[in-house]
Amino acid sequence: MLNYNSQALGIIFPNSYDTLMPELANERLMASIPFASRYRMIDFVLSSMVNSGIDNVSLIVRKNYLSLLDHLGSGREWDLTRKNGGLNIVPPFSMKTSKMYSGRVDALVSIVNFLKRQKEEYVVMSDAHIAANIDFRAIIDKHIAGGADVTVVYKKQELPATSLEAFGTEDELYYTLKVEEDRVKKIKVNETGEGEYNVSMNIYVIRRTALIEMIAEAYVKGYTYFERDILLPQLEKLNVQAYEFTGFAATFHDLKSYFKVSMSLLEQENLDGLFGPAPIYTKVRDDNPTRYITGAKVKNTMAADGCIIEGEVENCILFRGVKISKGAKVKNCILMQDTIVGEGVTIEYAVSDKDVTITDGTSLKGTENFPIYIGKGQTV
């Protein structure tokens, strides 16, 4: 068995797919979007790396990353406060030669000198738009056993059901793979169609020295995208292996899909699939356990710590510090941190951002396909 602490380092791209989520990623990045009552999206890939023995992790951010800095801090909750390795957050313009990147090539160019100084043999690259519990050790083992130049992780699933015009801006592309005997034979960009496809999870394993060489050559040629510009034209030359992820994976590309995927966690099978294989870590907020006041009625609800519930709640996800006042009826809703629901409120199919106040007697009702969104800090 490999000593992964010295064999692999992680690189995460927290801004991928920001533009597809204008409601939730307007003042934050994709990696900071709240999910599953007390977590942020970054928690899942970062925890998976740590659980797999990867303790040298770099995050290459582009914009709107203050909330991410606040959430991650020094990396203590993930045991990444270290003298060697640990958590490394790379903002744009952090080096004389760096710039606001538009694709993975630009992003990796900004840390190429950092990569040259590292001792780990392999690099694991990932976006932060997927909530999944991933065993990176198994992926690295398969990469080595198969003698691969690059290993890409994919999942059999339907294509994103959203406007295709939304994809293709900046680094907002998605890729489907044709796989034969675990070898990637073809990569298609933004494919359309019905049914299940081998959809790339944008997770890659590659030898560190090979990545440095690829990025240097691609940058000279003016390339932007790692997958489209580097891998796709060299599938015959490179041994690009595929690894199928069969566990639960939550991805979303608009408010509707965010609502649907979040609510799927109210099913025990999905909850176990996300949190069962290994622990997921997040920023600690010291608070009291959720309190259910006399007269409260709660059914099929995921509630984080610090909530106070006096009214009726059904099929909901409540983040930390949510208060449901007496006489309120809340159904099929996602209420983020410190949302206050006033007395006599009726609300159904809604997503409230942080620090929202819904005043007494208000009635709000969306639908499953068109949930209402209430912006951060708003009072309605």
C-alpha cells in the first residue's frame, strides 16, 4: 500500500460552474454554496482528499472567494494546519506572472513553480461542484496499476438538463467519454441527447512532472482548457484511463437542480451514500442542539444545530440557527443559516439564503420546478 502523504497532492478549482448559479454564486463561489444543512460544497472534495491521506492541497481561486477564506480558515477542521504541505489558497495575481485565469491551463500556470518544488509523485485535480464521498486511494491505485498517463473519473448519468447556451462560457464545459476496456477512446464536449452517458466528474490523476510538461507546452501554444485542448487531441498518444464512480454524487447547475438534489438527501439511501463511507468535515460553529418547543410538529426534516422550532415543518432542510416561529407552516423548503420565519407564516417550495427574515403573516409559495429564491440578508 502506498504512503499517500508523500505520493499525492491535491489541486482544487473552486470557481468552476459559478456562472450557472447566479442566485447562489453571485457573492460567493461554487465551492462556498451551502449544502446538506451544515456544509459547503468544498467540504466534500476536501474531506475526501484528507480521508485518502492527501495532506498537501492547493485551491486556485479566481473571484468572490472571501466567503471561502472565512469558511476554511487555516484548515484546522480538516487537519491541514501543517508546517509542510497543508492548505494552500492561491488567489489571482498572487505572483508577478499570474492573471485572472479562464481555464485550467491558465490556473495551473500560476502555480507551476510551486509544483516544481513539491515532492509528491502524483497530482489529483478536481472541481468543487460535486458533493460526493470519494476514495482517492482507489483511483490512484488503479492509475498506477494500469500504467496510465492520465486517469479521469466519470459517472454514468443523464446529461445536465439546462440551457446548453449556459455552458461553454469561461471553463463551464462538461465532457462525456467513450470508454472501452477502461480506456478513454473519445471525449465529446457539451454533448446533447437522452439517456445515460459517461459524464466526466472533472477529477484527474496525473504524474506531477508530466503535468508540468503538459502545462508548459499548452501555455506556449495559447491553450485554455486541460480536457479539450490537451487531452482530447492526444487520446491516441496518451494512455488515458477511466475510473467509474458508482457512489452517490450530487451535482447541480441551476436553482431547480440544486433544490431537487438537496431534497433527495431526505431519502435515507442517499444520505447514507453521501455521509456513510467516510466522515465529512466542516467549519465548527459552537451552538446548542436544535430545540423543539411544545406544539412543534416536524416531519421528514434535516435540521442542523442551533435551530429553534415552534411551528410546523415538513420535508425541509434547515441550516444552523434557523428559527421557525409559532403558528408558521414550512413545507418543502431549504432555509439557510440564521433564517427567521415569523409567526403565522406559510411558505412552501422556497430557498432562502443566509440571514433572511420572513415577517409575520407572510405567505410564499413556489413549485417544485420553480422554487422561490430569497436573497442573502433580505426581509420579505
